[in-house]
Amino acid sequence: MTPVLAVWCFLLDGIFIGATRSVEMRNAMFAALVIFLGSWWALAGSYGNHGLWAALLIFYVARAVTLLPFHGSVRRAALRAQ
């Protein structure tokens, strides 16, 4: 499941790094970290190692979901630069 879920956050990371949009990346990472810590706290105690891996998968999805709203502004900036 990791490649299927993680590809989107890594793809968006590459887009934002290439566009030098570090402020948006920082804000998205902070939101994803809060989601990860909450899911880790909720899952790791009950499910042990499986809960930790599930929290990591949730982090990957949260990373993609928090970067996605900023993708439109990066795309518009790229189209204006052409």
C-alpha cells in the first residue's frame, strides 16, 4: 500500500521543490505533522507496530491532501511564466 499512497505526496513535493514554494511546503508539513501525531497517538497504543505503520500511511495521505490546495497557485504561476 505504501507506493500507491505515498507516490502522491512525493510527486507534489517534487513540484513544490521545483517551483521553490517552501512556505507552502512548510505550512502543509506542519498540518500533516499534527495529523500524523494524532493518528500515531490513537493507533500505536492499541495496534503496536501495525498502528505505527498505519499512522505513517495516514501521514503520506495527509501530506498530499495538505499540499493539493496550493497546487493551483503553482500551476497558474507556471502558466504566467510561459
